[in-house]
Amino acid sequence: MGQLLLITDDIQRGRRLLRDLGTRRPCHVHDLYDDAMPALDPALIVSDVEALTSEAIVRLRRTLAQLRDEGVPYLFLVHGNAARSEAQAQVLGATATAGVSQMLGALERLQGASIPAIVRMRAAEARQFFQHALFSGQPITPVLADAGTDLVVRAVCDTGIYDWVRAVQKFDDATHQHCLLVAALAAAFSGALGLRPTDRHHLTRAALLHDVGKVHVPIEILNKPGRLTHSETVVMRTHAECGHAMLVGAGFDDSLLAAVRSHHEMIDGTGYPDGLRGREIPDFVRLVTVCDVYGALIERRPYRTSMSGPDAYDILQSMTGQLDDDLIRAFKPVAVAFKPAS
Ligand SMILES: [Fe+2]
Ligand SMILES: [Fe+2]
């Protein structure tokens, strides 16, 4: 269980709060006015600052900047003026606010939402690699793609799909989030299908690269908060052919190239770019498409919350005729994994 850090402007009150909380979680109380920063990697942060002076806010912001990793829940305890506290909490990026008497319930809710530090670290590492090596605009080689794939496969094996997806859902760049989600789903799906490690690697690699052509789509379209217009959709749809063109002749095999070009093809012929139908769409491509559709459904965007795993699976099931029915059924164990371990 990760450490709880309580930042307080009254060390005695802070200690009392933790004692009353009676948690078995390791805790550390940090005095807001102590300039020495503790060497910690907390999994949960609570601030207990009664006198919200401008100096206190500056100190709080500095402490959080140093000790709060991305995705770590932060509970802001409200003393006195609720409206002012709420506004400050928002500016400081608090996950939740609560009065002192509601602290226990608020913490229980936050603890359920916390992501283990190791998972956050592995996800950040994969994102770095994805951003700087795979999606930097430089040519993509099989060696680079293999290294990125190994990062994802190992992370999903070690941390499980549930925590990985929650960590990746925190990423604000839509394409990084999407590709790392789809790759992780492919790794988990391969496991559910009982594929050999080489086939698992192969499928995960295709999923990681499937949207590589989006480097040619303007960022305003990729990250647009809302529905695309017709002309924006036309531009967005070029990514499948662009990605294929980027990878042809770079040493990738035909099945990967087909997945990049054809992952938006539908069995009923309504997909793009080539309007393939039925058996014209290879099984390998169909596998990537199922992961792609499910990944898009569970993505988190600033303007909407992510769909729950079971709800997303209901939509997948409703796409019978467009997606491969056998693969939809086979995907169920992956979708079922989208609930917290009890
Ligand atoms: Fe795509
Ligand atoms: Fe995609």
C-alpha cells in the first residue's frame, strides 16, 4: 500500500487527523513551513491548511510540484470559507475537496481511484518512448517498433490491463493515449486467445503502430474537443493510407502493413480506405480492429469521461456484422478485466 502524505500548517493537528483516521497505510506528516522537502513518492496526498495566506498557497504549490506525480490523487481539506477553498483547490489541481469531518469517506473514494506508482512509472516510460522515438516524425524502424512493443507487453504482463489502462487514460494527448491503450488491449487479447509470445508481440506491435499515419493529421483535428466536421473527417481518414505509405519499404511484414492500412475496414464493406468486405479483411487485421474500436470507446477526453468497460463491450457486441463475431466473443475476458481487483 503506497504512502499517504499529509501537508499541514499545524503539525499537531495534522498528526491528530491521521491518528483519528486510524489507517494502516504508511503516513508522513509534512510541515508546510518546513523548507526541507521530504524524500517521498506518495500514492495519496492530503493538504490540511487552515490559514490560506498567499504564502501558504505558494508553499503548497511548490510542495505539490515536487512531490505529486502525475495521476496521484490529492484531497484538499476545506477549513472555513468553502467558496474560497474550492477555488484554491481547483487552481492547485486537487482531485477532490472535503471538510475535515468527511475526510475518511473522501479518502476511501480516492484510494479506490489511486494507481500504483510502478504502473504510473511504466506508463510514463512508454509514453516517452512513443513520443520521442515512434511519433517524433523520424522514420520508424522495426527495431524501434520492437522496443516500444516490448515496453507495452512487459508492462501489461507485470501490472495487468486494468491499472495500465487507468494510467494511460490520464494522458492528455489523444493519440498517445489511444495507441498505448490499443497496444495494451492487443497484448491482453493475445493472452486471452492463448497466442504464442511471438504472435503476441506481432499483434501488439501492429496495434502500437496502427495509427502512425496520424502524424500527418493536424493536431487541432486530432485533439478537437467534439465531433469532427465532414471536411475534418476526410482529413482524419487519410491516416490509414498515410501510415501505410510511411511504413512500406521500412522492413515491416505484409500483415503489419495490412493492419495499418485496413484497420478501419468493416466486414459489411462500410469501412475505409478501400471498402474491403468479408474475407478480403485478413484475421490479423480484424484482431487489431476489435482492439481499436474498444480502445476508442474507453478513452478519456477532457470533454467527456471514459465509457465503462462493460458499456463499451455492449457497443462492441452491437457491431455484429461489422466486426468479426467470433472475435467479439473472444474479447469478453479482456473487457471483464476492466473492473478493480477486490
Ligand atoms: Fe485509425
Ligand atoms: Fe485507432
